Amino acid sequence: MTVGLWLMLAAVGALSHDASRERLAFVLFVGLLGVGGFLAIRLRISAAGPTEATQERHRLADERKAVERKVDLVLDPDLTPHERLTIIDGFIPRLNARAALRPYLKRFVVVSELSPSSKELLTRARRAVTSVSRSRVAGTGLLDDVANEVLLPRQVWEIARLLHVQTQLQQEQEQARRGLMTAELRAVLEPQQAALTRSVAKVTARVAALEEYAHRVATADAALKAREALANNGKYQELLAHTDDAEGMNELMARGEALESTLARSVRDAIDAGRTLAL
């Protein structure tokens, strides 16, 4: 557009200097060509769509989502967003970024690499945490936010990390026990297996503690549901009033007061269970 305007101004200048008609016509023609060419280039750029860099960003975003769907990972909650993406990119074949994972090998766990018993424990832990996170008492802010937002993800990560180490050590034990078993070899392996067994028992206890927390939260949820149903007591009291049942009204009111205290106690128990979860 600027070129066209410049040529137009040149045409006007040509007039002021008594230029010939032919020269003026030529200048105007060239100016119109410049404007038309500029508009054609703009239209071509607009129709070209996203640039190659934009297409690459979209492709990479889709591939990262695919990794998150297909590769079951447990990530260290202390990872930065950039570090998380670096780990995910390491599982995209075309990027050939496996080498970039080396500094983070102890910051993530691939669930498919765990032994069947370890996978089962991790599934139990995740199920308990999901149950707590989706509970109504958590959604209404009645539980300890620190336990839910910070402690629970860290619990799952610590459990997954320990299960991964236990799986590796168990594989080493099985490999060492193949072939001839001598007294010296047994003297080395048996204490190691005993230590591994104790570690598994400790992790199992941690998973059980998470499940107990989830159970108390579920109990608090049930009490909350009961309190919400209690709001309908007025209708039933009105019904009893119409039937002159004073005894029934008194009993209904007493039950309502008991449910209020049950809810408060259930929430307190759930919070206490969350605070006793040890890292």
C-alpha cells in the first residue's frame, strides 16, 4: 500500500511540473499495479494458514497428551512445569530425547515397570486419594487443604518410588538365587530379603493408612448427606403436628441434633486421620 501511495504522489508531482499525459498515465498504471500486488500478497499470506512453527507446537501438544494417556507415570510433585515436560518429551519417539531423561531418572516412575504386587499397592493408594479428592466434604472445604493438596500427592509419589526400588531389588534377589545356592550366598541374600520384606510391610501399612483416611472421609460424606436430608425435617414435623404426635416430633428433633454432632465428629476424625499420614 505504501508503494502505491508513493507512486500516486509521484503522479501528482508529475502534473505539477507539466509532465506529459503519457508519463502521467504510465505512473498511474504502475501505482495501481503496486497496490494490487500488495493486496495479492496480503491475501496469500492470510490464506496460507498457520506457520510451520505453529504447526509444530500443535503437533507437540497432541503428542504430549498422547503420552499422558498411554504411559502411566507417577511424577515427583516437586518437578517444575519445564521438568515435567522434559520427562514427557522423553517418551515421544520422534524427538529422540531419551538422553534428556538421565538427570530425572529418580524423579518419575513408569508404572508398567513395577511388579504385579507393587502395581496392586499403588492402585490401592491412588484409589484412596481419588476417593478423598472427589468427596463432598473436601469439595465444601471441610477437610484440611494441606493434607489434600500437598500431602496426598506426595504420599502417592513416595509410595510409587519405594515400590519401584523394591521391584528392582526383588528382581536382583531372584537373579541371584538362580543356579547353585551356597551357604555363603545364602548368608548374604537372606538378610537382604528380610530387609526387603520389612520395607514392603512398611509401604503396605502406608497404603492402609491412606485407605483408612479415605474411609473416614467417606463416613464424613455420609454424615453430610444425612445433615442435608435433615433440612427436610420441617415437612415431617408439620406432618406430625397435624396428627398431634408430640412424641414423634420430639424424637425427630433429638435425632436431628444427634446427626449434627455426628457430622462434626466425622469431619474431625477425617482431619485427624489426614494429619497422621507420615511422609
